[in-house]
Amino acid sequence: MPKRGYHHGNLRQALIDAALELIEAKGPTGFTLSEAAKQAGVTPAAVYRHFEGREDLIAEAARQGYEIFADLMDYAYQSGQPSALAAFEATGRAYLAFARRHPGHYIAMFESGISVNRTPELAAVAGRASGVLEKAATDLSQHIPEDKRPPASMFSAHIWALSHGVVELFARNSPGRASPFPPDDLLETGIGIYLRGLGLITADK
């Protein structure tokens, strides 16, 4: 690959794209900045014009991932309107869809050990993503009697944890953890059991 050096039209993004490919192939700690530079077709020294180290590069990949994730979650939420139940269920499915379509971003966000509070920008967009699910939970929880209603933040955290668990255990090819059921079915039935427990859907649905 020819060296594009400092005249590369968008070197910063080229490095992020290279990192995403390496993260997907080798994991967040399985590559060096030199490898990312080589993948992008530049010298290792060029990387430091944009990133102080590998963690900064991964953090930016995570930030971009949260942007995509938040937009996807919001689209799912809006697509379910005006039904609070449909909107809520759609956000759960969007989590699984994101993990499948954007594995490099997903790993950078959730498996790299990078804190969402590493930068204000990362914290803000991560908050926007979780805020969509909490908004959907708030809408749906209005159908529960107030004295039996869990806090919306707890409600959304339960579904986030359920979605994340299905992705990690059964949708990302974890060795030795095969399931006889498709991840989509596991997630849908799990959410159904949870919502029935809250009295939000009837037992025959």
C-alpha cells in the first residue's frame, strides 16, 4: 500500500477505520498503533498528530459508535410510535442489530475497558444513547400503577442488561456457548417475560 503521509485527505478518520478493522479482527488490545498506521497507509509518526496513544484512538472509535448507536436507538423508538410497547420493544431489538452490524464499534464501546467518562464528548453521546431507552421505559411505565412502578432508570437498566447479555453470550460467537435458540428469539421472549411480570402484556401474548 503506498504511503499517503500527511497529505492524506482525512488521515484521522482513516486511522479510526483501520482501528475498527483491527479491533474486530484482533480485539481492542491485540494491535499496536504501528499496525493501525500501516493499515491506514501512513508512517507511525503520523498517528501522533491526531492521537496520543492507542486508548485515545479506541475512545474515538467508541464515541463514533455511540453516535451510530444513539441514532439507531432513536430511530427504533420513533418507529414504534404511538405505541409505547412497540417503541420499547423496538429499542431492545435495535441493540442486537447494532452489535451485528457494527462489531468493531461495539467492541470499542463495551469490551475495550475504555470508560465512557474518558472525555466529555464520549460521556455526552453515551448518555444520549442510554437516554433513548430510558425515555421508552418512562413512556411504557406510565401504564403501571404508581405504587408498583419501578423507576424508569431501573426499568431501562434491566432491559439493557438483558440485551447485552444475549449479545455477549449468544450473538458474538462466544466459544462453548451455543444456544438452541436464535438470539433474536431469546431477546424477544426474555423481554416478554419481563413485561408480563410487570403486567404490561397479557400471558397469551
